[in-house]
Amino acid sequence: MTPSSLDVNAAVRRHLVAVVEAERARTLRWLSLTRLVGVGIYLVTLFLHAGSDAGSERVMPLFAVYVLLAAVSALVVHRVPSLVPASAWLLALLDVPMVSAACLLVLPVTPPAYALNSLLPFVSTLLLTSTLTMNHRAIVATTVSAVLSSSIVMLAARWPLFPMLLMLLAMGGLSAFVVSRLRALVEESRRRDFAGKYVLGERIGVGGMAEVYAATYAPEGGFERRVAVKRVLPAFASDREFIGLFRREAELGAQLAHPNLVQVLDFGRHHDSWFLAMEFVEGPSLAAVLRLQQQPLPLEVGVYLISELAEGLAYLHEKRSRAGTIGIVHRDVNPPNVLLSMSGDVKLGDFGVARWATARGLTEAGVVRGKTPYMSPEALAGAPPAPPSDLWALGVMGHEVLTGRRLFSGSTDAELTHHIFTQPIPRVSTLRPEVPPHVDALIAALLEREPAARPSSARRVVSELSPDGLPGGAAGGRQALVELLGGHGAKPPPSSR
């Protein structure tokens, strides 16, 4: 089932559910009245034949008691609508057995066809009512009651048993199948109807603590927008520290508006889970592309990616808060958090561990956050978050996309950290000679272990990678990225962290 098939807004869905439930209850109440009228008609018929039909005289006391029970049950069902589903159980335990008993009593003096024809309306009402209750146990009970009662009457009448039993079992099975499909559709609709305004589609990513769904934003009025809904997994819904980071991601993301950053649109709680809605990026993550490519990206694509990410970081680092604080440090710049759209956009997402550079936040100095292979030496040493750390991460990613290999690796975190502090860093040009000298020098500058030796700002990186300095220009890099993604047949899995 695709999101487009469930794009009715929440108010319309609630209205339809209410209408269906009301109509179902009304139908069940009318069936109980029909049952009472049918019993009355059958009793009158027996009374009219009482003078000439000895069997009718024997069944009259039985049916007098039964009509009283049927009238009381019908009155109760009408006065207490919540008992309507129980009417199927009442039919199973009372109606068919009683009518079957009446048929057996009149068989010696009444044609078998008359007895069976008297039983069939009750059996039909029984199965219809049990189906409307949407309850499998009621369907099983009514089917067993109908089969046993009909079998007894047919054996007494010496009629062929198999065709009647087959028909009743088929009717019960069909009722159970219909109810199963209806309940499955209801459950699927409830699962996909999220927070009253989102219709969840397929799950497109899952991480250790959260999962991401493609969704349709469908509020009141029929307006629709394609979004990604990131939801905290139930096991972490009560983790105060993680929920704090999740809230921080929503708060920071909602303040940001830049073409190279993923926009956060909404944040809230639904039942026992927290969620945030984000801009949907129709395309893969950089990590997925590197995994599929297994070789250096085309030169114009690699340089274009570095330039676009630098634009996003420049906006972050220069962002001014309402309180006057300047500069947001992302702290988690790495390939899984870089999303690439099929139209050539490059967007940095996931602001869960980001914080203002000059203010105290959820994560204090000395607390290490981020993915180790892309963390700067000073961040690993516990220094306060600062823009140069993001520039180091940009340099590590730039080195990776241009050379096709990880810059730092290790069998353990301790070994990896040691390599980040001490391992010689090869120039990109030694591994890929065709890289332009100014790009080679820029990556080398970004990977200076001393923060003060790196470029002074992300804006400086942007200026050094101006459109004129890009192979083929910015338009050429964008077009090359579009062609690369099209060649991979990339699907859209946004970051699942």
C-alpha cells in the first residue's frame, strides 16, 4: 500500500471511521429486531397450526420462553449499544439451537422441508451478525452452532448431510476471511496514520536508536507534502539524554534555512515515541554512493560536493541566534549525514549533537560526540566544540571522495584514535595526480592537525573553490552528480540515525 493510497487527511479518516462504526451498530440493532420479528412470525405460524398439528402443540411452550428471551435481549441491545457485539454470541447460544429443537419436535408431523426452511433464515442472520461484529471467535461459535444444529435436524429428517455442512462451513470460512482482511486494512491504516497529520510509507532507514519513514504530510484541508519522519525507537523513548539530543536536533534544525542543509519541519510526541519531520531528500546518502562506487568519485563531483558542504557549514558557523550567540558547530560531519538528491542537491543533516559555539548546551566540553574516523584531534582530546573541527571533518571527507579510500582506520577505537593523532596524511595528488593543485592544497590545509593552521573559516573554503575553480564549473559538477546517481539507479534512503 503506497502513501498516495492513504492521502485522505486525518479529519476525513476520523469521520469515515465514525460513520462506518455507527452504521455497523445500526445494522446489528436492526438484525436483532429482525430476529425478534422472525421468531414472532414463526410462533404465530405454529399457533395457527396448533389445532391440526400435534407437533406444534409440543413446541409452543418452548417457543413461548424463547420469544421472551429474544425480546429481552433485543431490548437490552437497543438500550446498551456497547453490547451489540455480544449479540452474535447470543445468537450462537440461543437462536439456532432453539429453532433446531423446535424443528425436531415438529418433524414427526411436519414435512422436513418446512423444518429446514424455518432454520435457514436463523442461520443466515447468525452468520451475518457474527461477521458484522468483526470478531473471529464469534464467527467460529456461530459456525459451529449452525453446523451442529443443522446436522441434527438433517439426520432426523434423513436428508443428505454433506452438501449442507459444506455450504455452512464455506459461509463461515468466507466470513472469517472477510473479517481478517477488514481488520488487516484497519490496522494498516492505523499504523500509517501517524500523529493525525502524517501518513507513513515504507521504512527507508533504521539506526541504533531511531528509524526513518517516507511519509506524506496531510493536515486539514487536503494539503500534501512529501516528508521524512524520524521516530525514536520504543526502547529509547524514555532515555532522557537521547531525547534531549533529539529535541536539540529539532530546535536547531527548525532555525536553519539553507539549500545545503536538511530542513526540520516539525517535532512532537506520538503515543510513547518522539518524532521529527524533515525535508524529504529524493536520493541516497554519500555513504551509500561511496559504498556502491568503490572507487574515487569523478573529479568534478568530488570538488562540487566539497564546495556545497562548505557552503552549508559557512551558513552554520555564521548563524546568529535570537540571543545573539554566533555560530553552530555541527560536530558530526560524515558521509551518512550527507544526502544527495537526484536533482543534484547536496544537503547536510542530523543536528542531534550540534551546539552553539559560544554557549553552554546539552553537550559540554570534554564529552566526545560524533563518529571517530571524522573527528578532529582536538575534539578527541575533549576541547570545546569549534568550527575548525567541522573543517577537519570536511577535509577527511574530501580526501575520501577524491581518493576512494578511508583516510583513517583501525581495528579498535584506541588504534583509530592513535592514527588520527600520529599517522602521516598523504596529499591527495600523490594518490590521484589529476587533482588540481589548488584543490590538493586546500584539502591538505583542512587536514592540518593544528586548528589555527586550517583555513580561517568555511567561507574561505567556499571562496577558494569558487565556480571558476571547479572542473566544469558548479553547473558541470551538479550535472555530473545527477548522471552519477542516475547511473547507480539510486533509491532515496535518507539518513537513518
